[in-house]
Amino acid sequence: MPERQKKSVSRKAILTLENQSSDARPDGLAIVTQALQALEVLSRLELAGGAPANSVALRRKLEGVCHAFVDGRIGIFAKTPSGANWVNQFPGSTSTSDLDAAFRTGVNSFIAAMRSAGATVSIGTTLRPVERAYLMHYSWRIAKKEIDPANVPALAGVDIEWVHGTLAASRQAAQDMVDGYQIVAKPAYPTKHSDGTAIDMTISWTGTLAIVDNNGTSTSITTTPRTGMNTDLAVVGATYAVIKATFSGDPPHWSDDGH
Ligand SMILES: [Zn+2]
């Protein structure tokens, strides 16, 4: 076999493999079969003394694919690499109608009371599917170097591959997700948002807030800050069974028990 022809055989096998790898959910078995075939071609070329100049690198790459299969990082269906494309999957809700029924009643009444008192209430997240909570939590922790991407536990139904070719690439892909989600603080996982018993709200008002609590009693809030962090407002919220977060670092968070 003339050398030029040998090279093109090998290159074709590699190209087929690379094209397959770029699919969202390629068949892992097909990938590994092709990697093994390409390795065989490479071995034959090496024996014949006609291996391409980059044969060592090619061999390493192909063997890497085989190892990934053995390690379970490529399954019968390969996982989808982490990255910004995950952000619009498992969408969250900003509607109170997606909240747990028992919690929802109090939330709607509390928001109505704040608004009729002249406060501005902007609703962030209400329901956050467990899959989204998982993706947000671990993308943050990988990006912040809190966890090795290889150590992230799996979640059924989320076929994400957190591990890229290098640690830097894994962290960058995670950071792309953090940016896409617009995360500013470490998202809790598990979270009450996944049960529909938590809501994030940004609240503000000017002057005195004369608000009616769930017992029909009007309270004049003159204290500051004039935001959802106001402790007098938290007392009013509690009458509606909407409890201000008892932990720090998550200003907009309220839930049915403060968690
Ligand atoms: Zn929250």
C-alpha cells in the first residue's frame, strides 16, 4: 500500500470518529467500535513502517476513548458534555401557580398584601426542578474549584458529562453554565424550590409600609432596610406561613419553614 493511501485510511477512520463524538447523544458502542478499528489500522500502519507522523498522539487519543468507555464515562449512550447548552433544559418557573398548593395560598395573599401596601414585589424563582437544582449546584462548585468534576455524583435522568479533556476545560464548561444561569451565590441542593415550597422575591418600598397581616391587622413598618430583609416584614410574612430564610447569603429566599 503506498504511503499516501495508508495515511488517508487512518485519517478517514479518525475523522469518522471525531464527527460521531460531536453528536449530542452518540452511541457509545459505535464510538468505541470505531476507535478500536482505527487503532487496528494504526497498528498495521506502524508495523508496515508507514504510520503518520502524529501516530503516538492519535494512539493516545483513541485509547482515551476506549478507557472512557471502560470507565463508564461513555455508555451505550454517551453523556452530553457540560456547558451552556444545558441551561435551557429543565426550566424553572417564576409563577406562583407552580407552587405547592398549601404554600401557594399564603404566598399569593402575602404578595397581594405587600402590593396593596405599595411595595414592589418581583418574583424570581418559584419551582425549580430537582434536575435544574443539581445542575446549578454542581456547575457552581466545579467552577469555584470546590469539587473535582470527576467526583460529582450522578443524578438519574441527567446524562451530563462533567469531565472534559482537562480540568481547566471542565471548569470553563461549568463556568459557562454558571454564567447562563446567572448564579450569584451557591445554589442549594437539594432545595425546597424543587418541592414547590420556596419562593425568591425581590421586595422594596419607600417611606412607611402599612401592610395588613393574615389576621387582618394592619402593621406600619417604619424600620429599615426597606427590602425583603426587613425583620418586621418577616413577622408579617410568617402570619401568611411564608417564612423568611433563616440562613444567610440568600436575600430573596422565603419558604414554608425558613429553609
Ligand atoms: Zn430560593
